[in-house]
Amino acid sequence: MKILTVNTHDIDGGAARAAYRLHKSLLKEGIDAQMLVMRKQSDDFTVVSSHSSKPKRVMALLRPTLDQFPVMRYKDRDRTLFSSLWLGFSGVVDRINALNPDIVHLHWVCGGMLRIEDIAKIKAPIVWTLHDNWLFTGGCHIMWECEKYKEHCESCPRLGSTKKNDLSHWVFGRKEKSFIKIKDMTIVGLSSWLHKCAKESFLLRDKKHLCLPNPIDTTVFKPLNKKIARELWHLPQDKKLILFGANFATGDINKGFKHLSESLHKLTILDVELVVFGSSEPKESQDFGFKTHYLGHLHDDVSLVTLYSACDVMVVPSLQENLSNAIMESLSCAIPVVAFDVGGNGDLIDHKQNGFLAKAFDTTDLKDGIEWVLSHNNYEFLCQNAREKVVKEFDSKVVAKRYIKLYEEVIKEL
């Protein structure tokens, strides 16, 4: 059984890291697996680039920008990502077919990697893991309150559009024409929330659906000695540390730094400090009444593990989440998590067992959750539950076996 994982990147970004972890998990289970990416940043020989020549690699750097051209004319659009996948001539599908896998496992393939119409030209059966809303919408990756995907996207609120025949209507129609040509496509929702959204969507309702999570290597993401971890990061030993982080943590509107800030200003606990990764210190940083440590971007799992272990609580105030890598990683390191009760957060956080699910967008309840964890009279109970949850349900060996079973079923049905 030969499995080809396809993603725009191999290790840059949440979807890439999740796809790469699954790829490595399959290899450990003895599966003949490769990963195909448009932009390779690792030195892993099992990961191959879709562009072999230097001119094509240069073009691959430009494709994400070129793919955004149709979006740029919408001056009132919000800051969330919108992808139309209109660029042709990438050669990715030809590369996929030349590798001749038994199954093509698509993940996040935006950023100009291929054209919507090219997907139907893939010869092998497709398994497609959803990392956000893009596959079943008219182009938005984060839909928030909009449910037009259930019928037909138009007058897109993410684009700030009031016109029926806008870019979202065009992209939605192209997907409809392409997806109807694909007979062997299984949709994987990483969380129960996204699984439900996909099944209810107009574009995907007739496809086969499964809910399977991302894997995590719990032998890597495991609790370390807190005192030593703090020494490594030069963090204080006598404070309770609140951790917040993601790619572009303070700049991405969806990551909820604004909501976190409001919550932190309401804190009544005094012996705390904030630790932020994924963002450098801004020119004008906020004063919460306590110190904030900005650690910048982290690029390896060892750094993440030591940082999680150094802190007392992770806060994920995202406005929309699928199956958060940050939540899973933190829990695996035995650190409780506080997050809004949105998206797939409830798949990971058991309320008041391994963390706290705050009412959606309620900054007072988020504050209460932070204080509840930090003041808990049996904090070690929360930490133990956090670790056990991940080991039982999300460990890479457990999840890889479930994916292998899926692949076997798909091949058997051919």
C-alpha cells in the first residue's frame, strides 16, 4: 500500500505540521509513504518537492501572491485568508500521477499549489483531511458565523461583498463542477464540529465522511521538570505563568489576542506573568500590570515541549478552531488549557477535568477559567487528566492505525 500525502508545506504552519506528523506516523507503522509539497523546508528524504527545477522553485515562491490577485480587488474584505485556486500550470497533478500512489491523501493545498479544476485529474482515490473550512466554501478558510456554504456561496461577508455573482460565487461553482467528477473521495473532519459542517455542506454532502483526529507523538510531547524548563527559558520560578501562542499570535485576528488582553486586564491573581510565542514584542506592548515575555517564533518540537512544561496554563482564545495543535501539544505535556467553547475545542478539553471551556467570546468567563485552573486545589489532577486524554485518544500509534484501516477500506472498495 503506497500512500502519498500532499500539502503546500511540510513543516511550516499548523496544517503542515499535522500532515507531516501523520506522514511520519505512517512510516513508523511500516507503510510505504511519501509526502509531496510545493515548498519543502525540511531535509527529510521522504518528502519530495513538486518543483524540481530552479525556475519552477522560484515560481513556487510567487504562486501564493499571484493566487491572491482576484481577492485584492475587494477593498472591504476582512483579514482572514481567502483562496480561489485559479492558477494553472503547476504540474502538481502530473507529479502526483507519476508517483502512482494507491491513495492520495490531500491536506492543505492552497497558496497557489494547484488549480481547483486539476484535482479531478488525480487518478488515485482521494482522502482529503479538512484543516479549515476552505474545501466546502466559496474560498474562505474561516467562515465564522456565515452558513451560506449549506446552499451556495454569494455576497460573501469575508470579502465585504454585497453582490451575488462575486468571487465566492465563482469559486463555489468551480468546486461544484470539479467535485462532481471525483467519484472516489473520502472527507476526513479532524474534529466533530468540522465533520458535521462538511456533512451539511452543499459541495460535500454526497461524499463519504469520517471523523479522525491529528496524531501527536506523546514520546516527544511529554511533561518535563518545570524548574529545569524555566531555567532553560530564563523564566521566573516564583510566578504562575500563562502561555499564549500561535503563528503570528498577536497579529492574526482569529487567534483572539484582543479577547485575551481583555481577560488579562480583569485578572485578580497577582503573582502571574504572561509568556507569548509566535510573535516578537510589539513596538508598543500592552501593560497588563504584570510582566510579559515575548519569545518570537519557535521552529522545533524540543523548544515547544520545554516551553509548555515551563508554564502553568495554556490559553487558546481563538474565535474559531478545528483541532488545535497548540491545545493537543499542551495537554500532552500535562498542562491544562483554557479556551472558548468553539469549533473542535470540546474534542480536546473536558470542561473542568483537564482545562476550562469558556463561553464563546466571553472575556470574563475566559478570565474565570484562567483563575480557576491556577487556583485549583488539585492542580496535579488536571495535569494528569490532560496527559491521559491525549495518550489514550491522540497518540500517533493509535491514530495511524485508524488511518491505515481507512486506507485499506478505500482500496478494498475499488
